[in-house]
Amino acid sequence: MSRNKVGIFGGTFDPFHFGHLNSMLSIADFFELDQIKAVPSNTTPGRIQTQGSSPEHRIEMLRLGIKGNEHLIEIDTQEIERGGVSYSIDTIKSYAKADDDLFLIIGMDQFSKFDKWKNFEEILGLVDLVVTSRPGTELPYSLEDWPAAVRGLVGDFDAKEAVLKNGQSIYFYQLEDVPVSSTEVRKKVRLGQDVQTLVPSGVEEYLRTNKLYESVQTHIGDFEKFTKFCEDVLNQNGGIQVKSYDLRHKEAPSEFTLIASGTSTRHTSALADHLTKEVKKQYGVWPEHIEGQGEGRWVVVDYGALIVHTFYDFVRQEYRLENLWTK
């Protein structure tokens, strides 16, 4: 009896979009997979919490998004049912019991930090890894571009496929893709822009009907008062030279902005972390978007009408962002 070839495709799917669907269908066709398991995560390790939709909404959007492809794609909600932080190794082990050939499908952004995944070596002993790259993102044509701890596991490598010493493989596949991300879709929805070309029709209708991703501004209300609240939080947590700017009379991406420095990259990230938690406690919302939290050199916390910048101090001096608003 032949073994089934099963792909595993995890993600938050917040929301599900054409990029997800195209990746699943393209990989299934190229590798002749019998089935793909679409696995919505509960909480992704290391993911910064932002304003998003509930697990129930995400599952329903996934169901609507794969409509017509149910013969190939099956939704598996085990990570949400388990609760807590979702680790791929736990999900993979549940599939390994069936003795199928497993293919774990991830993006280049995830592969670049794959050696930070929980039990990554064990994962590579149970699955073949398929690394996808979107247009504009180069595949790693040299082992020097790989995560350091993964290089030592390689037996042979020819740019598109690596054979590991344990017999498993890592494949690299360039997608012909619609350039779209869940972050972009959420932002467009908040701004009232059309997303029909970015998400399947059922998902687009679901977004409209359920009014998902509405701006946090509806919960915050008075942004002048909110800016003062955030300023106080940053000062109370050791922020250096905390400055606020009212930009309502200028052409700017927000009505207000805040800048603060930290004494180290860790302190800079901690400032942003404290801020988001205090805002959640006081106002009941997470930011619409966060960038830079991992490195901590320059963290941007976006609340719509207020954008907060926390810098490692020497980076702040290098960019002198304040000059944009004091001219």
C-alpha cells in the first residue's frame, strides 16, 4: 500500500488570502501531494500581539477561502483546541503516527529563523521541508544564507534541494504569487479600501458582514488624551526624552506621534511591550501593527491616529526623526 503525501500549512490566517491559497495549490501540484492540512495556530511563538480576529472568525474565513478545494485541503483545528502557544513539533508528531510522507510548508521569512523553532532538528527528522519564496524575495543559493544551526545537518545541496544527513530533504520553491499579506489586508479594511483582488469572495463578504478589523480608533476615542496616557507609560518605565507631537496641522501618516529612547535594544523592546500591555489593560485594544520588536533598534507601534516610536538612543540620534515635525 502506497504512502500518502501530506502537506502541512500552518498560519494565523487573519485573514486567509489569495497568497495562502496560491501557495497551497502550487505546492500540492508541484509535489503531487494527496492532501494539505491547513492548521490555524492558536498563539504563534514569538509573535507580537496585534488587534485581530477571534479563532472562530479565522476558522470560518479559512473555510470560506478554501471553498471548492475541500477535496485537497482539510482544516485541522488541533492547535486552537490545544490552546496556549502553538508549536509545530506537536502538530507534526500527531501526523507522523499515520506513517504518511509529510511536507511542512513554510515561507522564507520563517526559514531564516528556523533554528529558533522548538525542536527544529526533530522536525527535520519527521518531515521534508518546503520553503516558498514570493516574488521579490530571493531563495538562498548558498549555504551561507541558511540559519547557522541548520547548515551542519546538510549532506548535499544544489540550490533548489538539500538532502540532509538523516535522509530527509529541504526543497526551495519560487512562487508566482499575488503580492499580498494579512497585514496589508487588515490595513486596507481599516481604511475602507477594496480587498476583492486580495481575498476570496467568501472571505471578502465575511469581512464586510462581520465588520472585522475595524480601527482601534473607535475604542480609543480621544487621541489627545490617549497620547498623554502613552507618554506617561513610557516615562514611568524609564523612557528617555519622551516627546509627543500633535501633527493634526501637518501632512503626516497619523494625527499624533510619540518618540522615546531606551538605554539598550532590550530596553527599547521592553518599552514597547509595556506600552502595548498597559493600553490593552486600560483601553481593551492591541496595536494595529508593530514593527522592529525583535531587534529593538527602532520599534514602531501603530494605533492608527497615534504612532509610537521607541529607539535605542544612538539610533534615534542617527535618524533624528523629530526634525520631520519641528520644521
